[in-house]
Amino acid sequence: MKIAFFDAKQYDKPSFDKFSEERNIKIKYFETKLNEDTADLLEGKNYDGVCVFVNDTVNKEVIDRLSEMNVKYIALRCAGYNNVDMKEAAIKNLKVVHVPAYSPYAVAEHAMALLLTSIRRIHKAYIRSRDFNFSLNNLTGFDLHGKTVGILGTGKIGRVFLDICRGFGMKVLCYDKFPDKSIENENVRYTDLNEIFEKCDIISLHCPLTEETYHIIDEISIEKMKKGVVIINTSRGALVDAEALLNGIKMRKIGAACLDVYEEEGDLFFEDKSGHILEDDTLARLISMPNVIVTSHQAFLTEEALENIAETTINNLIELKETGKSVNELCFKKGEASRCKG
Ligand code: NAI
């Protein structure tokens, strides 16, 4: 089997080389992202599949081109699949697989790292002490103990984050399209979005990006929130209307924002843009704020997660080749993409 691996980074290769050699899969690494222009790199090379990540573009045009070149498999090496036109993949009979869980701990722990850094001003203190500035002015934080956190999406990552928050003695309000009432207790309760917006000191996003969740944090929801609320987004950028977030910060409504993802991150995140002029004024303004921390889609990046991603992706491809199916296959049915069942 021959796979074209797009948006390859130096940290991807050791784990993918290890598992692909073991399972006799040939991988050609491309540093470029997959999109309408780069799909042609596969022309005449008889690739069986492509391996893509969160910012590759797998839209109708790309899928049609892949199909013309007899590519059969789209292997996402991530959980989210909002960047794949699943309807077109189904029409063209391309099999799509993903990695549903590689380390929920990696993402949930990063969310908590961002929260603690932000509210205890660690990012400011680090820079000060390197300059031998040992003043404590403007470094006052607040205790997490006793605060209320709102968790949107109580799947694998949301639940690990919930447990971490409980370890800090926080009360938890949850919102999920498919609530699992078994996780409720005297300190953990499901409710609606309005109560979360009105009562929570911290709101952390762990639901997928869908039509329903697009801009779930917008001007209207921010208006309902408590003054000083901290917003954490380690899920997908477009869950948050970045302009509305920036306005909320400027109005002093939002106390802090911790962002591992950003709506327009596609051409920026994962790349070194330090020598360039940043064209995105909203991102530039957000980054300039003292109470905003931005990491560039880094939450997944642990040794454990990279191993799991590579092993699962290679297993998914082997399953597809040997049986035509995979436990991690995605289907498009009744107008929606979801995991295939049976
Ligand atoms: P999951 O599928 O285990 O959980 C998602 C939860 O969201 C489920 O409980 C589901 O019922 C709920 N949900 C679905 N639609 C909803 C809606 N309209 N409103 C409210 N809740 C809804 O997914 P997991 O593994 O917990 O990942 C969550 C998200 O984290 C992924 O979709 C992905 O976008 C993001 N992610 C980010 C990473 C990073 O490096 N920053 C790495 C991995 C995932």
C-alpha cells in the first residue's frame, strides 16, 4: 500500500516510520498541505490513499481529483473531520477513517495548563523573572477551588477535563447534545447553554465543530456571560466568533481567553511565521492582549498521542485494505457524517 502523507512535520515521522515499516506500508511525506492545487502531486503515482491532518483541505474539488486518480482511502490522523466533504467522499466511494481517541489526557491537560497559566499570570511572571523583575504588581490571580466551570461537550476530552476540574474542587455544569446522566453528582450537573453562560466563571469547549456548534460563542452568548469569565477553546476555532471574543475582551466582559485553535488558523498554525507581517488583524489584536494566551493547535502534542495517532492510522489503513472496512470508519448518512455503525 502506498500513502501520500500531507502537511508532514518533523515530529510526525518517527512514529509513522516505525508503524508503517512494521506493516509494510510505503509513505511519501509531503510538507505541503493537501488542497485543490497540491492534489495533482499524486498524478500518475498510483497512491492508494492520502493521510491528512486538521488544516488540509479535503473539499469536493479535491475529492473529485483524488477519485480520478484512483485514490481509495482518506486517513485522517486526527479526531475532527470537519475539513472533509463527507457527502462527496460517499458519492465517490472513498473510504474515510479517523483517529477517534489518541490521548484525551493530552488535550484536557493542555486546557488546564492554559487556564492556570492565564489566571495565575505565569506567562507574565516568566518573562519578568528572566529580566530580574521580581515585582508582583498586576500578577494577582484567583482560586479555582469553589468556582463553576461550564463544559460544552462531555465526550472523551470533556470528561477528562471534568475530572481535572473536580480535582481542583470546582463545581461543574455540563452541556451536551447527548448527555450521559450517569456522570452527574452533587457537584456535576447537565443544564442548558443559557445557565452555563449566566453562571460559569470558566467555560471550556470540547464539542466538535458542526453546523449547530458553529460560533456557539458569539456576541449574544458573550452578552449573557458573567463579567470576568474565562473562555478556553482547545476544540475547533470556529466554535468561537473571534471578532465577538475580541470585542468582549475590549469591553472588559471577558476576563481571559485561552485559545489553542483559531477560526482562520489554516495558513498560520503549525508554521513559523516569525519573519512575516501578520495579515490577520483580529488574531494580531488578540495575541497583543495581556489576558489572551494563544498556542498553535498544540494540545494534542505529547509523545503518547503521537504514538497512538500513528499506530491507529496505520491499523485503519490495513483494515481497509484487508477487509474493506475499519472500526474507525466515518460514514455519511441522513445528511450527517458520523462513525459507521456495523
Ligand atoms: P468526542 O466525540 O468524544 O466528544 C464530543 C462530545 O460533543 C460528545 O459527547 C458529543 O455528544 C458532543 N456533541 C456533539 N454535538 C454537539 C452539540 N451540537 N452540542 C453539544 N455537544 C455536542 O470527542 P473528543 O475526543 O472529546 O474531542 C472533542 C473535540 O476536540 C474534537 O471534535 C476536536 O475538534 C477537538 N480536538 C482538538 C485537539 C487539539 O489538539 N486542540 C485534539 C483532539 C481533538
